[in-house]
Amino acid sequence: MTRNRGGGRSRRRGPRRSRSPVWRPAVAVAGAVAAAVAFGWAARALVLSPALRVARTAIVGNERVPKGAVQAAVADALGRPILLLSLPRLRAAVEAIPGVEHALIARRLPDLLEVRVRERRAVARAEIGGHEWLVDTAGFLFPPGPGLPGDADLPLLRGLATAEGSRTLAAADRAGLAAIAALASVTGRPAPPGTVVDLTTPDKIVLHPGPKAPALWLDRAEPERNLEQLFAWQDKVAALAPGRPVDLRFPGRLTIVPAAGLRRK
């Protein structure tokens, strides 16, 4: 405290605080905005750079599916900025190819698009509309394409209700796949070469497990149970009627089909 000239006391004033000009925060904000805009333009220029546009494709994993079919499915990507591509859309285009089960699309900077495909695994052949198709375990149909070893030994499905042009087997025809799977399950090995599954008649499956084996009549709903019954009695069947069809559709009973029954089937 100090005394003033009139004898009173006055408070000692401290040093004055300097105040920042009101325009400084605005300048800082403007600078940040300008920097962001500049960064955005730089990023846009980089993304749209000719060096980062798709110029090549690499197809991996295809054996049966033609390489050209995969390239055609992703042809729209050529020349486009690689960082802006919709990979899910390209994957869907590749997976729409018959014979492709799954696809993986990857960018390989600066200009390569890599497409990895997993093809459907054929478990049978199918006669539809005068043409032969391949079938996988889920019932999807696809063209044979370049033949692979073992294709000719796959079981043949005939007498199908599936319409020509269908992508999958009709529900009624999937009993044929069940019969093939049941045969492999019961015997412990794949269906032998020359196996034919005939679905012409709606009340049964006629399974020919090899060119020299007798025809087996199976229930469409329970082919595995029918085949287990056969293999329990296979010695009796071979002795009673070698080469004759055997009706296995009824539990606890097998029937050697007489010649008259063959004419009525």
C-alpha cells in the first residue's frame, strides 16, 4: 500500500496484461482450413494419378474356368483409379461365373488387380437338355470347360427333372446326389467309374454302382439306410441273383426284381 498526496492510501497496481488481438484465432482457423484443403487436393491428385490406375490383372487358382471369363468379369476396372475400386462389386461379378465358388480380389499397387478364384469341385455329371454338366455337392451346375483328369469317371445323373438353363439341380433331383454320397459313406470309397444314377421314375432311385454291378432300387428319402442293408446281405444277393436288380426300399427286406418287374419299372 502507498499513500497518495491527500493522505489516503492507494493500491499498488501490478503490470498490465497484454491482450491477444481478436483476429488471431480467426487466422489460426483459416490456416487450418487452408491446410486441410491443400491436403485434400494433394490426396485427390494422388488417388487420380495415372500411375495408380489399373493397367493389369492377375488371375490365380483357375483350372477349369477360362481365364478370359474372369478377365471379362473385372474388365470394367481397367483404367480406373485402383484406390477407388469397389472390391465387393468385383468379387460378386467373378462369383457369378458358373464354376466359381469363391473369389478374393486384392489391390497390388501401383496398377495390378489380383483375382484369386476357388472353383467348384465336381462330384457328378448331369445330363440336361442333351448336354452334360458338372455338379458340386451343393447342387450347382456348371459347364465342364477344359476337361480335368477324372471327369469321365464321375457318376452320371440321368432322367432329371431339372430344366435346361437352370443354375442348380431341381429339389427332386438332389436325391441323386444323396445316393452318391450314401454309396461313398457305406463303402468308404468314391463311387466307382461307370456309376449311373437314374431318376426317371419318381418313386425310386435306380443306382448302377459300376458297369458290372446289379441295379439297386433305393428309396429317395433313405438311400444310405437302403445301402447299409444291402452290404449286410451282399453275399446272399450275389448267390441268389447275380446281375439282377435288387429292390432295397423296404426295411428288413430286399427283393430280387423278376423279369416282369423290370418291364414294369
